[in-house]
Amino acid sequence: MRKITIIGAGQAGLQLGFGLLSKGYHVTLVSNRSAEEIARGRVMSSQSMYDMAVGYERDLGLAWWDDSCPPITGVHMRAGNSEGQTLIDWRSPMAAPGQSVDQRIKMPAWMREFERRGGQLMIEEADLAALERYAEASDLVLVASGKGEIGQLFERDAERSTFDRPMRTISLTYVHGMKPRSDYSALNISINPGIGEYVNFPALTLSGACDIINLECIPGGPMDRWNEVSTPAEHLELAVELIHRFFPWEAPRCGELRLTDDLGTLVGRIPPTVRKPIGALPSGRKVLGMADVLVLNDPITGQGSNNASKCTMLYLDAILAHGERTFDAAWMQQTFERYWDYAQWVARFTNTHLLPPPPQLLKVFGACGCNPELAAKVANAFDDPRSLAPWYYDEAEADRLLETFAQPA
Ligand SMILES: Cc1cc2nc3c(=O)[nH]c(=O)nc-3n(C[C@H](O)[C@H](O)[C@H](O)COP(=O)(O)OP(=O)(O)OC[C@H]3O[C@@H](n4cnc5c(N)ncnc54)[C@H](O)[C@@H]3O)c2cc1C
């Protein structure tokens, strides 16, 4: 039986672990936190996932929250200024709903299930010495440690990385009491150009259905005030104040907010980074990175957990197809390149939203307001950002696309 070790029990590590277990592999999963520690800890993400990514969970018998997690049914994008003047406003249902299950619920439940299905779970902070140990004892070691420090083992790919610093200060606030939208639940995106973004959607957390407030604050700008906050109550107060000041069209939904729990807040900065896929250990042995370790995006478009799910399934196929052969550097590079074929479009979509919108996007978003078919195309791209190329990134292509939509039927 082939032995595979995976470092990190997040979306990628666990999902791949289950996929391999289902095919008879001997899988060891190394987590620096126990299930109980994760369940009792701070929120880590807003983890909105869309149909394709949740579909892969369903295939593995792991989508346990389809009935209890409130659905994200559509996308609503607005841009406006602090006076409430609207510049962009379009909305569309998505072809299939998305969902956001608090990782404090999902990961502990999956960790227990992983052991129940015969996987070996080790609670340990994996350092280089541990990687050497696991590499010696396994046919393959995968590093799925997310933003963990051990990911520094993988060299930054300067050519594929668009930015060299965080482009937003990010704040998460999990709340109860948000007034529901009057039409349908949505990935609700508000943009105040040059200042930041407010993204909100429903989710399932430890205390039941909730809403997540994601504030994406341009560093040094008027929303970047999170160093003023020292308690959960102050965090909530600032989130509400920023919504009132910079996204006043959303303020009426935020009159009676309360935190889901004192650990339902998070502040951080993420440098969007692409890394080279192979990590060389001091002994010369090689390990392969995956998901956030290799392609880390700002959460502005909510793609990281989706990426992790999709990366997992590509890696699973590649491992199975390789049979009994050695997992050498050529196989590792080729496996990552298959993932990059997909993930580059996610990085491009996400990075585009971190910069002032180019002319073609203003045209596309403007046209979405009066063309439901085009709006649906953009809404569904959150499930598969490949569908936006080339017109999202090229003015002539966008003009061509918009012309086809302008033709009388
Ligand atoms: C504020 C914020 C909002 C987000 N919102 C969304 C969203 O709406 N939609 C979306 O799709 N994505 C979102 N993301 C991104 C998403 O959460 C990540 O991309 C996803 O969790 C990545 O999965 P992963 O398995 O690669 O890493 P992770 O989920 O980070 O898992 C890595 C695991 O490895 C463990 N670990 C780290 N180092 C070690 C070590 N040395 N030894 C052992 N274990 C280790 C960690 O504790 C962790 O459990 C968001 C992220 C942030 C920060």
C-alpha cells in the first residue's frame, strides 16, 4: 500500500486525505492543532465556496451542511461613493448556490471522520526535521500548510507573482442580526473606489446561521484603522462605523448586529504570492506544495477554499494515474502545472480586483446592469473564473463581447 503524508489539516490537506483513503492509500495527516483547538479557536476565513468546489466535497461524501448552511444564491455588485451615489449596480442569481461553513465546524468534523475512515492523524508542528522523517517513511509528502511558516520552504516565483506586498488590510466580522436582503441571499459586493470594499454573505457558524462582514481596506487609507481596535466589541463597532461611512447603501441592514462570539473577528494582511512547487529538504529529498502554499490570493474574490478543493482533485487524479512509479521532481512539477493551468485564472481575476478597474471592466459592469445574461455570466465566474477570459482583461475583446449582447435577438 502506498504511503502518503500530508502536512496541514485544512481544506486541501483533509480533502486530499479523504480522496486517497477512498482509493486504499495509507494516509498520514499532520496538523499543528487538534480538532478541539480548531473548534475553540478564532475564525480563520470567510470560506465561501461555490458549486464546483462543493461538488468535489459531495463526491467524497463530505458535504454535510447542504441542509443547514444558508445558501448564497446570487451575486450583487455595487460601486458608489461615501455620499451614497451609485456608479455600478448589477445583480444576478448564480446557476447553483454557494455556501460558507465556518472552518471551526468543518475541519474538526472532517478530522474526526478522517480517523474513522482509517487515516492516521498526528498532532505536531511539522518542521524541517519532521518533513525529513516523513519523507523517509513515505512515498510522497505534500505540504498543505496554508499560510504556515513551513511554506517558506517553497521559493517565491517572482515571474508569476503579480504583487510583492499585501494590497489590503482585511477584517472579518461574524455577526447575527443582519437584516436579510429583500430579494435573494447573495455574495453582496460593495466597492468604494480608492478606499476599499465590503463583501458580505450568509454562513453557518458555531451558533447557527450568521452573516460574514469582510472589509477590504486599502492600506493607509481611511478604512485602514484596525490598529485602533483592542476588544471584540470595538471591532464590531468599527466595522459598523465603516459600513455607515463608506457603504451607506448597506447601513440599513446593519442596525442590530451582534458578534456571533468573541473569536468571530479577524484582522490580517495577505501578500498575494505564487511559489515554486517543489521544496528541497537538506537531505535532498523533495516535497510537493499545494493550494495556498503555492498560490496565495487576497480573499477579495473569495477563491482560496475553492482553489484548495480544485487543487485537491487535480492532485488526486495525478497521484492515482502515477500508480506505483516514483513521485520524482518531474512528476511534481507537471502536477503543479496542471493546477496552475486553472489557478492562474483565479489569480488574474483576484489581482484585477485589487487594482483600479480598467476601462473594459467599467463597460462590462455597466452593461451587466441592463443585460441579465451578461450579469449571469459574471456571477457564475465566481464558480469558475476561467470563463472570464479573455474579455475581462482586454478592452477590444470586451467590446466584441458587448456587441454580441447588444444585437437584437
Ligand atoms: C480573511 C480571509 C477570508 C477568506 N475568505 C474566503 C472565501 O470567502 N472563500 C474562499 O474560497 N476562500 C477564502 N479565504 C481563503 C481560504 O480560507 C484559504 O484559501 C483556504 O483555507 C486554503 O486552504 P489550505 O488547505 O491551503 O490552507 P489552510 O486552510 O490554511 O489549512 C492549513 C492548515 O495547516 C496547518 N499548519 C500550518 N503549518 C503547519 C505545520 N508546520 N505543521 C502542521 N500543520 C500546519 C494550519 O494550522 C491549518 O490548519 C479567506 C482567507 C482569509 C484569510
